[in-house]
Amino acid sequence: MDNMAAIRLGVFLSILVLMMSLELLFPARTLSKAPQAASMATRWLGNFGLLIISSLIARLILPLGLAGFALYVSSQQWGLLHYLSLPLWLNIGVSVLLLDMLIYWQHRLFHRIPLLWRLHKVHHADRHVDSSTALRFHPIEIISSLGIKAIVIVALGIPAEAVILFEILLNGFAIFNHANIRLPAKAEKLARLVLVTQVLHRIHHSQIMAESNSNFGFSIIWWDKLFGTYTAKASKPDNQIDIGLTQYPNAKQNAWLNGLLWMPFSNKNK
């Protein structure tokens, strides 16, 4: 388990460094220079600060992580998949797909239910989407997501191998599709047949509610197409989409860590 944690961290950091490097070299959108705009350093301090706090709290609540929890569930023979006797490779494949669909529906619920939206709006209030935005989730949302995944692991009996693979893929794809880059047109056209590309995910971060309530997937785009939430093109070109939330126009104030932590409890809860 320790080796797996090291591998996960290594993959996470490698993808993060790669995407951040590409953003610096080939940015798709430029950071605003307006007086109320936040600098890159300010945004990174806030976004990475949330990641560190969330990771520490999650470690306290579930010391061995979801994979360790899945090992315990397997030892108890809990969950539906234990009764199907599938080959391990098929069990892992089915489990990863089920977990990915779970995240899709969880994401939709966090947009739909007002109490959950209070938490999730911390992510959407960022006025500039880049790799660090993939880390910008309120600690309470991270803990809520942890609990939802744990319930599903128990109900379905998802193996630890699938949990590890899914978490690596989820983290990697979240960084990838939030990255402030744009794939070459032909590559993007092919990639979006399967994956949530940067262009598709920036539509999800639009200030227009109809666009924000689409493209909920974090990795594959199939769930959005299957469940009718796919939007192929925004009302504005990709480099002109208004990012963020209209009730949080001051990007500098929305970037500070203390403001991000307090945001779910503010009065701006539309």
C-alpha cells in the first residue's frame, strides 16, 4: 500500500508539472491584468492551500485511504461484485467505469442541490481555469465525496486495485482537462470523441448557467452524451468564454485561502 501511495503521488506530480509547464509555454487564455484580477502566485497559494488542508483532513478521517478501506471491504466479502465471481481484470474494468459514472452523478448533484452547491461554488468561482483549479475544492466537499465513494465501495464491493487505478485516472484527467492549454484542432476533435478536453471543460466553467450545467464528466465524455448534458460548443469562442461566477467578480478576493474556506458560509449563495 505504501508503494501504491508513492506511485500515485509520483503520477500526480508528473502530470501536474507537465501541464503547468505547457501552460507557461503555450497558454490557451491569458490571465487578466485588470485591477481586481488575481496574480498566478496568489491563485496558486489559495488553490494549493485547499489541497493541502483537504489532504490532511482526509488522512485523519481515513488513514489508509479509500484503497485501504476497499481492502477491508474485500476481506469481509461485502458488496454486489463479490457475488458475481468476475475475473479480476473484468471486475477492475467494471468497477472503474462505475466509479467514473458515480463521479459524474455526484458532480451533477453538487450543482443541483443548494447546500452542496455552496461547497462546489468554491471551485467555480475561480476566474481563470488552469491546472491548479483542479485542486480547488473546499475541504468539506472533499470529505463529502470521500464518504460517497466509501458507501459505493461497500455496496458494490469494489476491489482496492480498481480504487487505486480510478484515483490515479481521476486526478490525472482532472488536471489535464483544467489545464490552460488547447490541443491542436484535429487532435481535439478526435480526443473529444472519448475524453473531456480542455475546450469542453471550459464550457462547464462558463458564467452562463446553461453552459455550466453541462459537460459534468471529469474523464470520459460518454456519460454527458448518454444522460443528455453534453454541450459541444459555447455561445462564445473558447478564448472569450466568461469564466467564473457573476456574484464573485473580484478574482483577487476569491483567490485568498481564507476567503475560499469561508465562501460556502457567505451570503452569496445563488
